[in-house]
Amino acid sequence: MKSKLLASLFACSVLASTAALADQPGADWMPMNDVKSKLMEQGYTSISKIEADDGQWEGEGMKKDGMKYDFHADAKTGKITKEKMDM
């Protein structure tokens, strides 16, 4: 029983550490401040959240239309790859 518990705890810690490593910007990524500037060029007026996730920048921001959007941006170029109005 103890060995099953230890194996489960070990598996959870490995998964947690892998997930944490996956959410760090890569060395070849565009810096976050540059991504924010690119997003402003693409119609955003403010960025309330931005983070590295699944190989891309993900976040939330307000566009010129006054609506809040969730977005995904390319890690290397800052170009929006997906956006959805936040309801």
C-alpha cells in the first residue's frame, strides 16, 4: 500500500513539474513587452493579462470596440492566432 501511495505522489510531482516547465517563454520567443506592443498595433487598447501557455502567449485585453477579448498570440511574432470575445 505504501509503495502505491509513493508511486502516485511521485507521478503527481513529475506531472506538476513538467507542466510548470512547459509554461515558460522560450529563448527564441518575442519578449512580453514587445508582444503587448504588437497587440496594440492589432487593435487592443489595454492588456489585462498575458502569460506563456502551451507554446504561445495567451491573455485578455480590451479592444477599440470597448469589448474584452481572450487571445492567443504567436510566441515568435506576436501575431494574433486566435481571439474570442469574453462574454
